[in-house]
Amino acid sequence: MTSAGHLATIDRLCLRPFPETPARSGPCDSGPGFHVVALARSEDFWEDDGTRRLEVEEQYEAERDALGELLASRWGAHQHVSLFSVLSRAMDGEDIPEPWHAVSNHTPDLYLWRAGDRWIGLGISQWDDELPFELLLLVTTVDPP
């Protein structure tokens, strides 16, 4: 998908109401106060010696950064937020609100903007080294923990 397509998805999700109960609509996971969607998804890396994975990771970082520049022109500079402490706290048994709990399991950090009453997060997700990268978008009214 192009940057224009990503921006259209972001605009759509910023306006879409949140469901009262968790729901999945296509690639979008939603729940009370949040939407999470993969804007792009790579191939997996089961047969890779590590070379292709590094290339794809760099590609996804560049795509995140380029989209981040476009979003900065709307909402100003992003906050770079590590989700490591969120994951650590959840693993220690703390009750972390969604979508932060789920996203912290596979996204180490986010570029984060505040737009009105919503947080917009952009990050690179990967559940494990062999699994695909995802350019992840988060739209939520739930404050970061």
C-alpha cells in the first residue's frame, strides 16, 4: 500500500467509533477505546539465513519513518515510546489496559502522537524472528500506561 493509502486508513480509523466489545473486522482488531491494524505485512523468514530479514527490517523502518514524517506535518513531532516497561510490568502481573498490553507483546516501541482525544501510534511489530514484520497502527483513547 502507498503512503496515501496508509494516510487514508489512519484518517478512517481516527473517525471510526470504537466497539463496546472486542471485535475483528478484516485486518483490524478493535475494542473499547482502540483500533489496531497492520498497514503492511512482510513475508515470513523460515527459510532465511538472516540476510533477507535484515533487509526487510530496514525497509519497514524506512517506511515507518517516512509515514512518521507525514504524520508529523499534521500533529507535530512524535514521542518515541518504548513498550519494554509495559511488557515487563504485564509479565510481573500488573493489569495493563488494552490495547497496550497486547501491542507490547510484539512491538518494542512506537512513534506516538496526540490528536484531539486520541493517541496515534506507529510501530514495527514482529512476534518472532521467523515471523513477518508488520507496520502497525494503533488508534486509541486509552492513555499509555
